[in-house]
Amino acid sequence: MPDENPAKPAFRTAIILAGGEGKRAGGRDKYFFSYRGETFITRLIECLETVVDEIIIVAKNEEKCSHFYGIDNVHIVSDIIKGRGPIGGLQAGVPEAKGEVIFVSACDMPFLNPEVVNRLFDQMNEYDAIIPAWDEDKVEPLHAIYRRDALVKYLKSHKSLSLRAMIHELHSKYISVEEFRDIDPNLMTFTNINKLEELEEINTKI
């Protein structure tokens, strides 16, 4: 007999951190980099809106927020305290999130794969964070899932601005990136573009 009261799926939020300085990108805003005529931010949103219930973009300041005002169904906030990097972005975005679970992404990942994101969500269970890892030292905290309550608690009392320190303090599960090759053979989902030279390369070779 089927369960008359099946568990309701957790509400999902995605937070896109778009507050970087762009120093390696010639001062340009990386979220407006373009791949095959489509901006990175558009590609991210098109991917994420298929797997989450809400999307939050965190920008550096009000001026940068204005870059996103024409985008439908996206909540836009700015850093509360400037110059704190990704931790500062989480401090601004997490309190705005309605989701029990949150996917956190950098803004410079043009090949984000929704099937990979879905698989990460499916691994949550009792953990505070699900972090893809290449090896013990190289991990992907800006392509990862977090439990909102755990982030709220950590951000109230943290001393470090390091994402690595954060994920070490949380009850984190690390998943080898090799586990995603069946749905993303070249692991393109983890590609991030920091330099203009890298942008030119993907547009000419990929």
C-alpha cells in the first residue's frame, strides 16, 4: 500500500556569489562573460531554475545589484560587510534563503550541470554539507550543497574567512568528482573561468 503521507521534498535554494573583484579578469565582471553568445549568469540561472525553488544572487554593492534587476524570478542582495570574499557573500545570502538546503555556486561556472546538482542534493541525508572533491586537498566548496541551519549557526560565530575552515567545522561529506563522470564525462560542471585567456579558449575550442 503506498504511503499516504509521503515526505515532502525539502525546499531548495541556490545562491550565486557574484561579488568577486575580477582582478584576474582584467577588472571585468565575470558573470557577464559570454559563451556562445550567452552570458555566464544567464547560463547559471537557466540551469539552476530546473533544480531549485528559488535563486539568490549576491553582488558586491548596490551598483552591482543593478546589473541583475532585469532578470525575472531572482532575488538580489548585496554584501552586508564588504571585503570578506565568499564568506561575506554567504553572510548576505543565507539569511534571505527560504530553502532548507542550499546550493552555493560561484558566478564563473558556465557549464553547470543540473543532473550533477540534483545528485548532490540527493546525498544530503544527515549531513551539513555535501562537497565534491578531486582529492584530499582540492575540493569544490563553491559547487556544493549546505544545510541552511548549519550555515546560519556557523556564520554567527565563525572567526575565519576561509571556506576550507568552514567546511571542516561542518559535518561534511566529501564525494569524489569521479562519481559524476557517468552524467558529465569531462566534469565540465566544475569548470571556472577566471582569466580573459581562459574565456577566449573555451569560446574557440569547446
